[in-house]
Amino acid sequence: MYDIIVIGGGHAGIEAASASARMGCLIALISMDKHALGRMSCNPAIGGTAKGHLVREIDALGGIMGKIADRTGIQFRMLNKSKGPAVWSPRCQSDRELYSEEAYKVVSSTKNLEFIEESAIELVAEDGKVKGIKTQSGRFIEGKTVILSAGTFLNALMHTGLRSTSGGRFGEKPSTGITESLEKLGFEKGRLKTGTPPRLAKNSIDWDVLEIQPGDENPQPFSYQTNISEFPYLPQLDCHITHTDPDVHKILEKGFNKSPMFTGLINGVGPRYCPSIEDKIVRFSEKKSHQLFLEPEGMDSDLIYLNGFSSSLPAEIQLEAMHKIKGLENVEMVRPGYAVEYDFFPPHQIDNTLETKLIQGLYFAGQVNGTSGYEEAAAQGLMAGINAALKVQGKKEFVLKRSEAYIGVLIDDLVTKSTEEPYRIFTSRAEHRLLLRQDNADRRLMSYSTELGLIDKNMYKEISIREGIITAGLDLCRNTKLHAKVVNEYLELSGSSTIESSETISKLCKRPETQLKDLLKLDGLDNNPNFNSLINNHNALRQVEIELKYEGYMKRQQEAVERLEKYEKLKIPLTLNYLTLKALSTEAKEKLDRVKPRSIGQASRISGVTPSDISILLVYLKK
Amino acid sequence: MLDDEDTIIALATPAGVGAISVIRISGPSSISSVDSIFTGKKKLTDASSHSIHYGTIDDDEEIVDDVLVSVFRKPNSYTGENSVEISTHGSPLITQKIIELLIKIDGVRIAEPGEFTKRAFLNNRIDLSQAEAVLDIINARTDASLRGSRNQLDGLLSAKVNELRDILVSTSSFVELELDFAEEDIELIDNSELIKRIDKIVNEIDILLSTYSFGRVLRDGVNVTIVGQPNVGKSSLLNYILKESRAIVSEIPGTTRDIIREEITIDGILFRMYDTAGIRTSDDEIEKEGVIRSRNAVKNSDLILFMGDVNLLFPEDLFNELLGLNKPEHIIKVLNKIDLKKDIGTDADVLISAKTGEGINTLFESMKNRVFQNSDYSEQSAIVSNIRHYNCLKRAKESLMNAEKSAEEKMSGEFISVDLRTAENSLAEIIGVVTTDDILNNIFSKFCIGK
Ligand SMILES: Nc1nc2c(ncn2[C@@H]2O[C@H](COP(=O)(O)OP(=O)(O)O)[C@@H](O)[C@H]2O)c(=O)[nH]1
């Protein structure tokens, strides 16, 4: 009997298996092909706006995604660097093959973790409790808990033009049976779709005419544990940019009558933020040109991923249209773009621990919950793994608050709002955005991962020391004044107005033109022993600078967090029968009954639940 | 979102009934808030539970009214929280003024219907059956707000606020777009355009805010104070209007001590008429109190009938004093007793006889015109008539000004967004919608996003 059975070895599955195994549980990882672990089925990239935040958080919690990405990245960039620190987002291009290999290495070297190369076809439960799974070969595998992270494989259908093949990824079989057994247990399912663009032969592209998009000069790793002196591990490559034009659009339009989307063959709902090229042409007809990125699939790979050209039109139309694009006039299409349709389980059916409300011990993570993206999947996998392990060990659940992490925002959004399209994380989804930065994920989360045993204690010790330096540093900067004659020259040089007599470092630091490290060079501070540890700890210095520069805004967000906290603490029993509360509006009754929120705070975020409904709930809860 | 940590305030006695009005305040900062505008023998913050204190409510050194204040400490109050009751002399002008003074204090707001009782229940001060009654009240309010458009005033306002919120959402979308979709080749809004958009919303909010005094009048009635020397016929005018003698009519100057009020409706607008003791210095203690009270009444009036006697010299000094207390456009000069003398030389606005009724209709007409004149009201204008809405708009404006400041300082979008979102929430409070996904939805529908 296994402690935890993980179905699916995608980005969610490997995080779940790896974390729970390291927490001391015995894990069975069920996957059709163990060499397809952590496969990147869509674009060969990790991170991006808000997704990069997730990767940093996963890493701070002891997950594996950041480490694998650091090992296999062939281009690293920090997005949004011209903006404030809260929206800086790390992103990398990955070598697709190496990524899977590295994932296999990490997972196979984990103790307590067994691979079972099979296909799960049925979930077995009894009296509302999970018992295990049945596999295609007829085997019954017993487990105390089961984490379903089957990605886009459930009853998957791939479409190119009017031809459809069953399968979740090119060349891979779908997984059938699981959905049906879950429906029998009472779960509600839905259908989503996602698309992928064509893959091109590298040597058939006219590279000289394309615009180059290079990586950062000083690439930064995702993982707190990556040794910066060895980083980057791989040689770094460029991406390239090209554009569509009206001629291209005209050719694509020819294929609309053979589009599985427009002819109604596909019923699944696609993501609005990642539309197919045909969707873009139809919905934004006024736009004459769309930007396309040519991304290498790997260091030695002959494949190029045409990001921005996701399509399910017939292959010949895709090729004909590409031949009109600058640089692609003679391109060879190794594989056409296609759309994948798959089953998901609307996520109001899970709790914030990712355990299903219907079946005890059953957890859903990743695309089965309606999310898109590797990072979103990995974050859920990690949290499901941790929570399943805690449950097996009879310990208290682990739930992150919206004010603590993007992971908290992601899961809370899923649970309270459910989703009708593939869910992607955005920075704008986080109401406490200024506090949830990629630069402070360790400060926010490492105390948890240390306690959970997912991170080396020494790592945390380092953080505690740094926290001390930060606190002392803030104090020093608030209480140390610089005189006009010392600072004015620097102010003038950096284009800031000069001062009359003297001013504290913290006030001077608030000016957009100044930098803390420069201010600390003045007045002999760099030789002042008090300032030593701050000046020498680059990371602490940056945290102090951010806290000083944006103090007013952060304080306002912090206050908002505290105001809302109270409502998060007001718990609602899952057994509350909303339908009998006659004072509630009909809409609120239905919505509350569907979601079964855990707290008043969560209830207030459900759309259609009004402030008066909340008042009524408060009164009933007092009964 | 409701908030138990707020201190809430409301009139406890029905508006316009009885000689004494009671204002009830409950919540953590209730005692200190009242204390900050109260002058008495003792600080209220030091007062024990169930103690009563005599003193005055002051607005910046100036006395608003003399009051009795009862202090109740938690858990032994109606709500179970710290609370205070202020008993005033019943003039709605005064109670309104006191409530306005208190909600200016941070953390104090107007109570929602049933909120005192709800708090009482939550703090175990009342039982289940009483609580059920509260649910009904809250429920009734839900129904009312569902039928919101039934009320023309609210309907127009919520349409306008909705429109402003839409503009704000689309403005926010531009800001967010730049943050979440940095990689896309989309046209971004430049800083000056952003400021222009925010400015536009602020201007619209300003216009709404400026309708409040008129809106309040439409909803709550116009407060009219009759001012004049003793014996010019103030009480007689009231009596004539009402055909009942509630004010004491007498031949002895200075006996109309208390403010006496009556209500009349002219073409659908409610006028609340107050007779005062006249603005006059006096050594008589009781008289003095009356004088203070009437000065405040005059200050807070929407309209003043300045009354003179055709037989007497026009009291210039009294009129000048009046001008120091209220705006000239709020004052109507009325000369009374034209039945006694026909050749009148003074430049009065209206000539009447409170005895024969001559000129009274002209007076009504002129009162009504003044009300409309002071506003750009048209049937289709959105008008703010509710203090809660007014406060939400004011907060929205403040947040927008902060956002504008951030934009002017060229701060990155996520900082501007902090205040734009707060403003959005303030507007949403007026129309009772709570959604967070509007910005993203707007982005998805308006911009071609996605590589
Ligand atoms: N002839 C005449 N007498 C009036 C008129 N209005 C009031 N009076 C008399 O003037 C006196 C004072 O009136 P009152 O209403 O008490 O004056 P107040 O002190 O201003 O309230 C009373 O004797 C009234 O009867 C009027 O229009 N014509």
C-alpha cells in the first residue's frame, strides 16, 4: 500500500511526487512513459509575467521546477525590468529534451518514489474515501491518497483541420476511463481546449532578415539553491521576431471552413489570453499584423517553435500562410500546429488544500483543475503533494494566503471562482501585488518549507541572518542623516534636486533618481562598521532599498491585508446548508452552495455574493 | 464590505419627531471620537459606563449645541461595544451637523440599516428571535436595492457611477496591460494620456459631489430659517402657513426662545421652517442659549427668510451679521405687515402680510425658485442625495488624486494601480457590485493578447 499515488508525470505530478517523497511518504508515480516526465508539451519556456513569480515561490518552498529550469535554460531574461520591482518576472527558454532528462534525473534519485509505467483507467473509492486505482493491465494499486495530475490527457482529442486523433500530446495516447469513474462518483466535468503552433526546421529559416531578441547579459537563476558561479550551465541562444501581414491573414481565412473551431467540431473553451492565430484575425480584424517569436527548442535541436502562431487549421493552409511571412518564405514545417481538447473538473470541487470535497484523500492538481501553464501546474502539484503527505501523517494542512504568495492567489481563485476557460496567473490577479515580489519569495516562504522539511536548515539560517541585517539596515537608514555638503554633489550628478541642511538616508533613498548603494558610499559610510554587513550583503541591501523607496505604497497594501485578514479568519463549516438560509438571495444561495467557502473572506470573493449576503451569513454563523 | 471594526453612527430617534434627538454611536472609537468634539467637565474617555455628561459639541472652537452625552462601555451596552448617545435639542440641522462632524473622523461611518441590532446579536446582547427580525430588515434592504432603479434619484446616480466605473476599469486595463503583457506588441497608453483620463473621472466626480447639497434637499427637504427682530411677525408667518399655533405668539419681545419648526411641501419639495429667537445679544441666560442655537441654525440653513416690519427701519446691522453667517444667495428679504402700510420704499424681495395672507404665494414661489436656482438640476441629471454615496465618491476622488500624483511622478503602473483599484472599490460600493475580474475581462475583450 502506497501513502500517495500520483497519476501523471507532468509538471504537477513530479512536484507532487518529489515533495511528498521527501516528506517521508511512500509514493507511486503512475506515468505511461517515464522518459516523458516533466515534458514541455507547449512552448519550451519557463516563467514569464507572474509565472516567474510562481517558479520562485515553488523554489522557495522546496520544489524542483526552478532547479531544473536553471540547469536546462538556454536563454534567461528578467521581464519588466523598466518597471517597479514587484512586476519583475524571470523567464527562460529551455532545452526541451534536456528538461525532461533533468526531470527524470531529479525524480529518479528521490528516495521512497517508485515509477509505475502504466495507464490508470479507474479511480476506486468507497464510502467517500479513496482506495486506490486500477490500471490498464487490470492491476489494482492501493493507496491512502491519490493525486490526479493527468494534465491534458483525459479523453484528449487533437485537431488539425477537420481531422482529429485521440491523444494528449503529439505521438502520445490519451487516458480514458478516469473521467468516467469520477463522473460516477459524482464529479462534474467540463471540456477545455488549448492549442500549439507549428514546429519548423531550423535550417529552412532565413535567419539573416529576422530581428534578434537576445537574453540578459547577466542572467539570473530561478533557484535560490543554484550556485551563481556555475550559472548559466548551458550556452545561451537568441530568439527571433517576425510578423504576419494582411496577405498571411487572407490565406489563413481560406481555411476557416475547415477549422475545427469555426465549424463547431471543438466544444472545449480556449483561453482568451492565448488565442489561436485564426482567433486573433477574427476577433481583432482591425489589427493588420501580429508579432511572432521564433524560439529554439533546444541547444542542438533542429526544431523551432513559432510562438504566436498557434493554429488548428489544416496543415497545408498553415504552411501556405507561413510562406508569406518574412524569413519563413521557404520554411519546412516539421509538425503542424494543432488544438487539444481535454476533460477538466471545474475547480470549485476542490478545497484550498486541493483535496476534493467529494472524496476524502483524493487530490486534483494541474490542468485537470482547468489551469494552463507548466508553472500553474507545478505550483498545484507541490501544494497537493505537501497536503497529501500531511494528511497521511495526520498533520495540519498547509494553505497559503492570498497575501502570502501567488500560489495562494492561484488556488483561492480556482476554488472560489472556478473557471470556464484555461486559467493563467497574472500579476493583476494579486491584490497585494507589491508585497508578493519575485525578490522576496524566500523571505515569504522559506520558514514554511524549512518546517515541512523540504529545504535544508542551513539555507534558512542564512535567511534569518539576512533578516537581521535588513531590520538593522532599515533602522540605520532611517536614523542616519547625510549633510548637504556630503550629498549634494551626488544628488546633482544623478539629476536630483539638492538639499539645504541635512536629510536622513531613508528620505534621500525615496527619490527615484537615487540608489541606496551610492548613498552608502558617501560620508565614509562604506568604512563605518555599522553599515558593513548591510553594504556587503547585496540581497539585504536590495530589500532595504525596496522597502524604503516604496514605503508609502507598501504600507497601504499591508494595511489592506490586515483589514481583510479578519474575514479570512471567520471560518464557515463545510456542512452549512445554504439552501435553508431563507434570507439569502437565490443567486447567493446557489453560488455559496456550489463553492462551499471556508471563510467569510472567501465567500465575499464569490461573484454574485453581495455585502448583504455576507451580513446575513455572519448572523447565521453566530447561531 | 462591512466592517465590525468601524465605528457606526445613526440618528436613534425618528427624524423630525420630538423635541430631543438622540444620535447613537457604537464601535471601538466611539467614545474617543465623540470626545474629540465634546467639551465638558470631564474627558469622556475617562468616564465610566452608564454615566451622563453635560457639555457642548464644538466645531473648531465654535459651539454647535449644548448636549447631554451618555457613555456606555462594552460589554454593557445595547450593541455590546463601546457606545455613546448624544441628546441634542432636536433640530435636524444640529443633528445633521453633529453627524457630519463625527463621520469626518477616521473609522466612523454611517450605519447600515439594522446594523446596531446586528452587532448586538453578534455580541450576544439579543436573542435569536430578535436576530431573525434583523435578517428581515437586512433582507428588506436587499429587496430595496434590487429595486433600486425604482427610485429615480438612485437610478440616475447608479447609472452615472456605473459609467464612471467603466471608464475607470478601462483606464486600469491600460495600466495592467503594460504590466502583465509586456511582451506583446500592443499600443500602450502614455503617461499624459493616463493623467488626462484620470482627470476626466475626477471632474465628473466633482460635478456629482457638487450636487450633494441639492440632492440632500430633494431627499431630506430644505431647511429654512426665519430670522428677524422680535415682533416682526415670524411666528405669525408660521402660524399662517400652518393654520395652527404651535409657536407662541406674544407681544413681549424675545419670548420665542426655542427653535420651532413646521414642514410644508411646495411643488413636491419639502420645506422645513424654523422660527428662531432672533440674533440678538442678551444677558438673560436662557435667552443667550437660544441665541447660540439660532446662530447655528442660520449657519446650517439652506434658505433664510430675513424678515422685517414695513413700519420699522430696515435693521442693516442684523442683516450684515447674517451675511457673515450664510451666503447672500441663500437669503430672501421679506417685509411683513403690508396690510398696515402700502407705500413701501425698501428693496425687499417679497412683501407679505402674515395677517391677511397677501404675498404668501409669491413668497412660496420665490423659495422654490431659490432652491432650483442654486443648482443646475435637470430631470436627467444624476444627483447625490445620500451621505454614504457622497462619502464613497469623496474617497474615490482622493484615491484618484493619489493615482494621478503617482502618474505625475512617473511611477511604474503597479503603484498607480494601487490607488486606481481603491477608487474602483469605492465606486463599486455605491452600486453594490463586488468583482475583481473586470479588468482582466476588459483586457481580453479589447486587446489582442497572447503570443
Ligand atoms: N397687522 C399685522 N400684524 C401682524 C402681522 N404679522 C404679525 N403681526 C402681529 O405682530 C405681533 C408679533 O408677531 P409675532 O409673530 O409674535 O412676531 P415674532 O416675534 O417675530 O415671532 C403680533 O401681535 C402679531 O399679531 C401682519 O402681517 N400684519
